[in-house]
Amino acid sequence: MKKLVLTTTLLLTTPAYAGLNGADVTLRTILQDTSSSSPVITSLERTVTAGPGVEYPHVAIMTRELIPEHSSPTQFIMNLLNPATGGQSEFAPNLVNAAIDIANDHITIDFTNSTPFARLGAGFQNTIVFQFDSGTARSIAAAEIDNSMTTLGLQPSDVRLAGNELLIDVENLQFNSSTSARVNLAVEQGPLSPAPEPETYAMMLAGLTLIGWIGARRNRRGLS
């Protein structure tokens, strides 16, 4: 009887364990000329739930070739975003497209429409930022470039964890349509699901009470 109660308790209270699957991830890309200049977000923030399929099939990253030599990358973007100078309609075609897949323990970036571009925007940073929910962020112990599958010229210093964010700086890197990058994540196994609601605890208690009542009744019948 005690073994049955213990087994039931474990089944009801043990959380689901997984890597990044089921985690909420927010992505944005940031371009910044110098360490003292203001960063500009070149890809609007969007949150998805990690799971099957490619979570971000179209991610806008700035390329260097489209920035006039007399203009800084940030000023060029601000001019494009200004309705008086053409606005968003002129801005979107000037960005290279990447597809980003968030797997259970790694993130893959594939460049798909390189022509006629060949190099990503230069400056202080041209960074892809992944922001994880707090529970997932605590479970990520390390991030490392998978050199066996990465053809983008990333260096270890280009990939870092900061708080609940993973930052990948692709500043001034060359690429083509077959270029890809993979960053492996050391994810400590832990619960990704939230704590049970009070109603769940009430149902658990009712179930255990019923099991105890059935066991006590059987014991009384055995003694009679």
C-alpha cells in the first residue's frame, strides 16, 4: 500500500524534463557602429515556442555592401526607416535573409538568399540575440560553436551568454548561399513546465485520500 501511494505521488508531481523544446525564445538582430553609438534593431522582436520545424524562416540581417561609404551603418538604417526618405518599403529589400532553427540542444543559422551579397555589415556589432524565458536561461550552462558543421567564420569570442540571452556577433563575416552556423548549447536537464496550479494539488490530494481509504477498507475486511 505504501509503495502504491509513493508511486502515485511521484507520477503526479514529477515535472517533464526536456532541453529547449517548449521554451519561449525571443529573437532580434542589432546593428551598432561603435561602442559609444546607439544600437539599432534591424529585425523586429518576435517570440516563438521552440519545437519541430524552423522557428524563424526569415530573419533580416544587415549587409555591408548596401551601406554607402560616406554613411555610417546606423545612419543609413535610420534614413531608410524615416518615411521622408523612403521608409520601410525601401528598407526591407536591403537585408540578407537567414533561416534560424532552434533545436533541443543547438541553434542553426542558414543563409539562403546571398546574391548579390557576400559580407555582413561591419561595425562594433551586427548581432543576433536570442532571449530565453528565465527558467530555460537558468538551465543553459554553456554555448559553443560546432566547428564540424559551421562554415561561417565565427570565433569563440563572437558567441556568448549574458543573463538570459545568447548573443552571436556576425559583424563583417563573409557568407554565401551554402553558409551555415551551428551553436551547441549545454542544457542542464530540468523542468520547463510551470509549477502545478492549486487545483492540481487538490486533485492530487483527493486521489491519494481515495487510495488511502481503499487500502484501509481492505485492511478492515482482512481483520473481520
